[in-house]
Amino acid sequence: MEREITFDGALVQDLTDARPREVAQSTDGGTQVLDAVYFDTPDHGLLRRGVTLRRRAGGQDQGWHLKIPGEHGGRREFGWPLDAGSTEQVPEGPGNLARAYARGQTLRPVAHLLTHRRRRVWLDADSHPLAEVAADHVAARVLDGHLGRGAPAAELSTWDETEIELTGGGPGLLDDTASHLAERGIFPAEHGIKLARALHCAGLDTRPAPPADLAGAGKTARAVVTALRELTDHLTSLDPAVRLDEEDAVHQMRVTARRLRSLLRACERLFGGHMAGDLAADLRWLGHQLGAYREPEALRARLTAQARELPADCTPGEAERKLRKVLGRRCRHAHRVLVAAMSSRRYYTLLDRLESFVADPPLAAGQHPGRARASRILRRERRRARRRLRTAIGLPLGRRRDEALHRARKAAKRTRYVADALQPVLGSAAKQQQARYKEIHKRLGRHQDARSAEQALAELAHAGGTRSSEAFAFGVLRARQRDSSAADIEAARRAAGL
């Protein structure tokens, strides 16, 4: 995770005089010459979304670098060897991870930058590195096909800038540095990314259009749209981690898609036309793609852990290996299918439409006053969840009841997400409802997980190639799935006040 701040000009002396208190010493890090080619789409889709892709020779970390927006203002950086691709062709690794930002467009060279860098390293009192200060003199040439109107062909632009990148210090170090420099009239650069500055010098403005001002929209609309904007950004930022099959990435993306869909459905009347409903439908499609992977992944985690706890006469090691093998194979297949879906035009169109919707939401006139409107939305969701749970509990044991409990769980989950988004309007009242419906969601979720595990174990026990000892272990595991279901349903009922 890269965290840095950039200032115009060569500020070595200013930073020597105004460095933060925790910096005990500053050592010379030598000089470097960095030769970088940046890649982007024809409409600069990566840069407009805060992403950069480059091939850089020179320095201690030469190679291919893809940087995407991360948490708390940082950027997550992925790296590949220099010989992974040429100066004209993006290699498969970074090309795949940039798909959500390129939206299917071809990545091609945009600019060539040559940087002469003087480095200093900030250390604490124990000589541990805190940050690297880089005084850069940059020469940039925007490549043909990307020049702004009126700019001379192959115009060379040069500038000086100073970057401070954390290498061990906390975020407060950057804040303190910025405060000290502000006292001297020095403020962060308008263009913190070198490619953005190079394109600006060539007459191109690659900054995204500012989102619509919601000052007059009312508290409820502002809270909902703010939540939708944050969730949309988070959904896109999870894309590379899902493609890499990182732990919990699919789960987090699925939850984010569900939160978006829940808000769009519950608050659909705040918006004019059918855009909110159409987006919710497409998010349901994405949720199904993610769920096809998440379900065997969750089963694998649940059942392998339970298998390890079986008594010795149930051959726990054998059962665990079988579960890990079969469910692991399902996960790998599901991941390939998921990545194919996330490389489709439908997925890219969904991301485009989400971005457009949250940037300039089509708010319906007269549908978004303050607290009263938020209270009605949350009250409607609570009634829906309670009604579904009451109906489910009244049914006799069996498949119909399990299906009804699953529907109640989804309604409780939606209520939880809506209450969370409306906390800026309703305060502690929404916070209490969020906690209550989180408990209901969790309890009914455990029941649903047990039913899914039961079905999977029954299928595995009767599948071809399953040994009798494995089938016996699966039968024991299946019997254990209902152990806590009654208690979970009762806890959900009490939480709902039924």
C-alpha cells in the first residue's frame, strides 16, 4: 500500500528545516535515473479513475507497476518484472488487473517520462526508516494520439517536484509534514500523479467531472447517495483482488454488491425513472456470479473445520482431505466462470452505469426531505422483515419453512444495510436497528448455512468415488448441522420482538 504526498518544486532545504519531530535523522539515499512509459486507454479511463500503469527501468524497484485507489487515501501497488512485457505491449498480469478500469478498451502507451531523482531517507531515533523524500526533475513527452488541441507535436515538458512516501512511518507523518510546509506557504501539488501533470502540460484535463452538488437535496437523499458513492468506489477497487482470488475478496465484493442493491431497492422512490431498479437488477446478476463461487468457498471453510473435530472412528483426516479436494475443485471452476463474467461487456456496462448514476443521481422532485422520509423508509423495511420472519416461524418444519426463513434473512439483511446508510439522518435510532437486524441476519444466516451444508453433504455421500468411510463421516457431519438451528431461530425471533 503506497502512501505519499507530492509538492511542486525541489524542497530539500525546506524539508530539512521543517521536517516532523519524529524524524531523528536524514540520510543520503543517492541518485537515480528512472525511465518510464505510462499506459492508458484512448479516453484515459485509468487515470480518470485514479489508476496508473507504467513500465519503468531504473531504481531499486524497476518493473511494471499498477497502482489503484486504496483505503485512507493510499494506493495499492502491484508489480511484475521488467521483462514481463515490451514498451509497446502490456503483459497479461497487469492487463487483467486493470480490466475494471479500462472497461474493455485497449491499453497503449500514453507518455514517456524521464526522471532524475535525488533521494533522502528519514529515520527515527532507532534508525528505522520512516519515509523516503525524492526530489525529482521530470522531463515528459506525451505520445502521438494523446496530445491536446493546439499542443505542438511531441512537445517536451519539464518540472520539479518532491515526493514524500511512507516506508515505515504512520499517516500522521505526512499530515505533520504538510502542516509544517503550509506554514511556509507550500501546499500539495494540484497534480499528484506524474502522468496527470504531463497530460495537463500538453493541454489535456484528465480530472473526472466533479459529482453533482447535493446541497439542496435534503438529508435523506444526501445520506443515501453518499453511501452509494462509497460502495461503488469500493466495488471497483475489489475487482483486482477478486481476479487474483485473494482471501475473502469475493465475499467482500458480494457484500458490497448486495448493499448497493439493497439501497437502490429500498430507496427507489427517491429517484426518478427506472434507473435505480434497472441497476438493482444488474447488481442481482453480479451477485449471482459472485455467489456461485462464494457458496462452495464458504462450505469448504465450514465443513473442513468441522471435519477436523470429528472423533477418530470417523476418519477426520480422510474426510477433511475429501472435502478440501472436491470443494476446492468447485471453487476453481467457479472462479474461472466468475472472471469470465467480470470480463464481459455486461459487467463493464454495469460499472459505467453505476458511476454515472452516483455522480449525478436522478433525484425525484419532492421525494427526499429530511428525517421523516428516512424514518418511513426504515419503518417499511422493518415491517417487511418482521412480516417475513413471522410467516416463516409459523410454518411446520420442512423445506417450505427453510425457504421462508431464507427470505426473512434476506429482508433482515436489507433492513440492516438501509439502517446503516441512514445513520447520518436518524442517529442512534438507526444504529440500534442496524445492530438488531444484524443479529437477526447473523442468526438466520447460520441456519441457512447449515441447510446448505446438509444438502452438500448428502450429495457428497452419494457421489461416485466416495468411500464408505467418507460417506459415514459425511453422515455424521450432516446430522450435526441442525444442532444449533432451533436456538438460532429463537434468537432471531426475540431480536425481532415477535
